Amino acid sequence: MRQILELCIQMGQLAQQAYGVMSSHCTNEELTDTFQQMAAEEGANVAWWSDLLEAWEQGLLPDLVNDTDDLVGRFTDVRDELEAVLPDALKDLTDHEMLATAARIEFYLIDPIFGEIVDLTEPGRAEGMHEAYSAHLQRLIGAIEEHYEEQSLASFLARILNRTWRDNMALAVCATRDPLTGIYNRRALDTHLRQWSAWSARYGRPLGVALVDIDLFKNLNDTRGHTFGDTALRAVAAALTSAVRSSDMLVRYGGDEFAVIAPEAEPGEFAILLQRMVESVRAIDLRDAEDRRVPISVSAGGAVAVDPPASLPRSPDRLLAAADQSLYAAKQSGRDRISAPVILGSP
């Protein structure tokens, strides 16, 4: 993981330095401002990757990548290609050549693997990070379109760059996101939970896993139709998103069931999180075709692993089975409530 994060830092520094040089030697005032902003944004990215590296060194971030050697190889190739497209004397380039160089830089930095790493490391901040990079890329595309004729090759390449970014993001969404609710899917849960469990056991840090089930959802579908059921699922996903912490990962686990991975959640804090999720759904103002409010509720349970450092990782299946046991207790005791989380280990 260290090599991966260090390579991300190196690539960000290359881009930051290039934009800094170009902003200092560009003859066009508007382009100077554009390159200055892009240098500052790359600097912010470098700081973000550096913070992640520091967190990893302190044991606050798990090794979220299984095939590290393969990913290091890919990142090394991207870095080498990025270095190869940077002219030795950026300060001697014309304004148009600087724009072309900037386009080449961003071509390598839109590799979908960067988006996957962002999603893996900080799920709660991933959307904001993607939006920030999209704005960064649009700033460059706008500058190219401003300084080149619409029918020029440069403008055409800018449109390709934009489309490639959108396509890459769409592929990433299809791989890890539920298309109905927009939150993470079961595939993402399987990857994250295995790695967070290893982190929890290695450093002796608590790890919570929650399961949340919509009460009597089949009745809702049967009486009001699947379209209304889909609306309810989206509303519940939105409510749960507002209830979880930024460090938590919300997943659509099954048809009407959701899961949450909650790192660094002590048992007491985790129980508060469960209650907050139940209350957020209870407050949903869901309306039918006649504008009548349709009550909706969930039951929630979970498990918290509190093992000492250097323990053997608990399997995802064991964590989910314990969470399911707690959820079942909530259902049996009347629904629209939480059950005490199962504690795995000694708190």
C-alpha cells in the first residue's frame, strides 16, 4: 500500500510542478490563471494522498488492495508515461504547446484506477473528490475550447478527454455502485469488509458491521407496486446516507437490506449509529399518489469486533452472521427498532 500511495504522490507532484512552470511562463493572462488554479488543485491532491500515507503508516488505514504487485506495476507505468510526455523545457513552450501538454498530463491522470483507489480509501468523501476532479478537468477543457477553433484537432481531443473521463466514471459506478440507489453494492462490501477486518485484527481497533432491513417491504411492494417500492428504497438509502458517519460505508446488501461498515466504532458509539439510522428512516415523508403519507421503518442490528492487536482477522461471513443475529432479534421484538450489537471479543 505504501508504494501505491507514494506513486500517487509522485504523479500529483509531477503535475503540480508542470502547471507551476507553465503558469510562470505563459504569455496569456487567462491561461496563467488557469494553470495557477490547476497547480493549486494538484497541490491539494498531493496533500490528500500524503495524509492517506500518514494514516496508513499510523495503522489508521488498511491495505485495501489485494493484488498489490499488479497495481504497483500499473501505477509505475502511468508515472513513467506521465514523465515521458513532459518536455524538458516547459518554460520555452508556446501557449498552445502548454495546453497540449496539459491535455497529455490529464489523459494519464484520468486512468480509472485512481477513482477506484479514492473509493476504497475514503468512501464518505469519494463523491466530493470525483466532483472536484471533474471541475479540474473541465477547467482545462474550457481553456482548450477557448483558445482553439471548434473544428481544430485540439478541440476534438479535448472532447475525447471529456468523454473518456465520463466513460471511466460510468464504468467505476457500474462496478461498485447499486444502480437504483446510487450507494455501494455487494461487490464493494466484499472487498472492503475483508480488508477492514484484517486492519481491525492487526491493530486492535474496533470494527462495526450493521445490517438494516426495511420492515414489511414485501407488503409494500404487493399493495403499492414495484415502482413505489423503488421510490421507497431510494428514500431509505438517502436517509441512511444522512445518518452514517463520513468514514462509514453504506451498501445495498440485498433487495430490501442494507449494510454498513463502521471502522473505529466502539460498541456504545455503534449502538448510537444504529439508533440514528432507524430514526432517520422513521422521519421519511414518503407520499403515495393521493399525497398521503406512507409510514416506513427499518430494523437494525450489528456486530462489533473488539479484538486485541495482532489477532487473527475475523471472516466477513462471521461478522455478517453475527450482525444478522442481532438484526433478527430486532425483528422478533417488534420491528422499527435496534437490537443490541453482538460483541465479538472483549470490549
